[in-house]
Amino acid sequence: MGFGFTVGVFGVLILSHAAYSTIQYRGLLKIMEEEFSGPPLTVFGELVVGLILCMWAALTVPGKFLSIHPDSEENRIVSLPENLDFMIFNHRGRVFPSQVDLKLNH
């Protein structure tokens, strides 16, 4: 568990606190019989900070981005597992012709 994971957990805690604060604020407004027009500015601040921390953690925790090579043999259908039980070809798509010629009307 590195620094990025800790930042992500802290961001989730801030977002949870913002949600709890909004619920508590709505309950207070119901007691005072006032209409809810939106959460206070402090909750908006918490939401922005929590969102930034969670996004930063989501981008840094998984690791480096790797490029996808289109000519790689690992991307071919040949590399599918031997168990193809979940490939179903008997479905509603069979009523459509295999060659669909669509022309755009100008």
C-alpha cells in the first residue's frame, strides 16, 4: 500500500463526509421547516477536494500506462481460451442480412 492508495482512501473518506454533511444539513432544514436549495459551500469544497484526490489516486495507483500494439499476436481472436461455451451465434441478429448496404441520402 503506497502513497497513492492512501490518498485514494483519504479522498473516499472526504466524499463520505460530504455526503453525511449534506444529509445532516437536510435534516436540519426539515426541522427548521425551510426548503433545501443546495448544500453549503463547505460541502462543495469537500466534494471538489475529494474528487481530485480520488481521480489522482485512480490514475497513479494502477501503474504505468502501456501502449497497445495493434499488430501484436496477443490481440488476435486466436488467443481466446479453448472454452468457448459462452459464444452464442443463435440470437436475434440472424434475421438481419449479413451484408448490409447503407447509403447516405444527400
